[in-house]
Amino acid sequence: MPEAECCITVRNIGPLQGEVFVPGAKNAVLKLMAASLLADGVFEIANVPDIADVTIMSELLTAIGLRIHRPEPDTVVIENTGDLTPVAPYELVERIRASINVLGPLLTRCGHVRLSMPGGDDFGARPIDLHVKGLEAMGAEFKFAHGYLEATAERLHGAHITFDFPSVGATENLVTAAVLADGVTIIDNAAREPEIIDLCNFLVKMGARIEGIGTSHLRVTGVERGRLHACSHETVPDRIQAATYIAACAVAGGELDLLNAQPTHMAMVLARFRDMGMELTPLPYGLRVAAPDRLRSTDVATLPYPGIATDYKPLIITMLSVAEGVAIVTENLYPGRFRYVEELQRLGADIRTDGHHAVVRGVPRLSGAPVKSHDIRAGAAMVVAGLAAEGTTTISGVHHIDRGYDDLVGRLRAVGADIERVPA
Ligand code: UD1
């Protein structure tokens, strides 16, 4: 059934029980795919989530000149013959934020790139000034006209770049550009999310020279183009999808084993979940999650990694909506990222927002209603809210959820949730 014509219906029928396999991370795999522009050969990326954004990224990279196929739903094979057209057209760029990640690899490899300017998301503007300033420091020249940016550099050179803010996307673009630059590039105040570590490990397998991986001080020594080669790699597990199943268990009750979850990538958010009364036990192969009778409120603030990611916040606010007590949630990355609050209010949640703060007064139970999914994480939060609501919750805008979630409905059904996709 076409995605646009689908809704998800959810009914609360009590505790969840069983095992959920946590797929690979969207925010890692899209960057790995873009990095495969850097070297000729055949790449094999495993533990790939079966999500719409991977399909869109494949279309974008195919338009640039890569050959991509998926022998299995969780495997992407990418062939780079070196015949690249360094142009990313509007129709594809506007569909996916991670398209900005082709900028660094194309510029450093081809010496030229023409990229449609990425737009914002539903939760606000997504500037790229840090990407541009960093690449300019490495010798790139930028022109902006007719909705496109054009960057040129015969060969980028090393530079010492200190970010005002540890931007995920800018760190990724500069690292991928620096691996083929002339000399040493130092990035201070670099972002150090697990997905960036995954990208750096992938680049090192390709023959790149990167020191300080996992820290906020990255040192990249450029190599000649012929030194980079294709590689095989397994994508890091998705910490946001893992948190989504924790939130589902938290509001529905029960106990889940999250296979392949990586608790060390989630230390701070797991600490808040424990404050809320969740019992979390690391397993050799994942994480066991058990819900209390009722969650307790706790204050939460989003921050760059290792702080609590902004992507967790819609899930956390949903959990707090049915917790005992009052909590203040502070958004430090995207001030406008509260749009889903109106939808939670339609379900009976008691939430007030003021600037980048939300005050959440827990109620015992939400009440099912039709709601909209405005972006990937907000959509997942609506599904979780439906598990905490009396009656039926119907979620529209399912295409947003499909961008980042690999069979959310099937995975929740398999552990006992009353949830299905239905025609709109
Ligand atoms: C990535 C993730 C997104 C996640 C976010 C923060 C992808 C496709 N997206 O987005 O899911 O929510 O990290 O963890 O991987 N900023 C600037 N100038 C810039 C770049 C960023 O001012 O040039 C600001 C942004 O407005 C924002 C903050 O820095 O306030 C964080 O942005 P950044 O870390 O770059 O996030 P993205 O890479 O866009």
C-alpha cells in the first residue's frame, strides 16, 4: 500500500513481552554510503536498516554515478567505478537532510561540487555555515546562486578548525574531506557521536589516517587518492530506535530484551530512564528492559553527545506525560523542536512549552485520538503515546516514520502490541 495512504492504529492492551532486534543506525549508514564516494571498488555495508532514507540516499548516489544494489534487505553493496558527476539535484537533496554529506567527499575527490542547498526540517532551520567555514579554511571557494551551492578546490589542504559548536554534520563533512587533503587537518570541538566513530572506523578501513577517534580533537592526515580503497563494514546499532522500544515498554509495561542494542552508546539517556524507574540490565548481546508500575518524573536537557540527543526528546516527553510528578525538559539544540507537543495535548497530555523549555505534568493515562506525525522521531513518539492511551490512537504522516524506522509496527506487534497499518 503506498505510504502516503497509510495510517498506523494503536490500542493499549497491556504489557509488552519478548525480544526486539535493534537494526543499524540511520544516522550512521547514510554517512557511510556517502563516504563510499571517496574510493573506487566494491563496498559492502551490513546491518543496514530497511528504511526509506536508505532508498533515497541510494537514488542520490546513483544519480552521482555509484551503482547500488541490496542483495538482502539489511545489506547494501556499492560499486564505485570512479565515473562521478559531482552534482546533487534539488529533487533528491530536498528529500533527505543527510544529502549534505556528499559535499566533503565529492569536493575532495572531484575538486568541484554543485549541490542544491539543503532545506530545513519541520522542527526548524538547519544551517550549514560550519561546514562551509571549515571547508573554506581548507582552501575551498564557495558560490551560492539559484538555490545551489558550488564549491571548488583543486586540492584541499590541511587546516586547524575549531568549531563554535560540535555539529554532527559539519564534523562528518570535514573529516571525509580531510582524508584526501594535502597535509594534516585538526578539528577541535568535534562532535563525537557513536555514528561519527562508526564513520571514522569505516574511513580507517578504507586506508584513511585519523587519530583521536571518539574524542572532540580529531587529527586527520591526508593520503593520496590511490591509497584509499573499498571495504566491508557493519553499521553501528541505532541508539534512537533502541530508545524507542525502551519508551514503548516504559509506557505499556512489561519486559523486553533489545537484541543488538549498545548500552554504552546510551549511557546518559539510560541514566534518566533509570531515574524514571526503568530497570535496565546490560546483556552480552544487548539490553534487558523492565518497566515499573508507574514511571516517575525527572528533569531532562538535551546536549551534544555524550549528552542526551535531541532525537530522544519526543520519546522522553511522551514517557513523562504519563509519569508521576512534574518535569522540566530543556531543548538546547533545536529550539523549535516541540511541534509534536500539540499532538500529545490532543491525547490528553498536560504540557506547557515556553521557548526551549517544556513543563510536563504527568497524568495517569492518555486518551486515544487521531494525531499527526511531523517528523521521524515525533512520529515514533506518537506510536509510543498510543500504547499509553485508552482507546484507539490513529497516526497519520506515516511516511515520516518509514524514513527512519525499520518495521516499527511489525516489531511492536511481535512483542504483543495491538498495532497495525491501515489504509487512510
Ligand atoms: C544530525 C542528525 C539529527 C540529529 C542531530 C543532532 C542526521 C541526518 N541528522 O543532524 O538527526 O538530531 O544530528 O544530534 O544525521 N548548526 C549550525 N551550523 C552548522 C551546522 C549546525 O549552526 O553549520 C547547528 C544546528 O542548527 C543545530 C546544531 O548545530 O542547532 C546541531 O546540528 P548538527 O549537529 O549539525 O546536526 P545535523 O548534522 O544537522
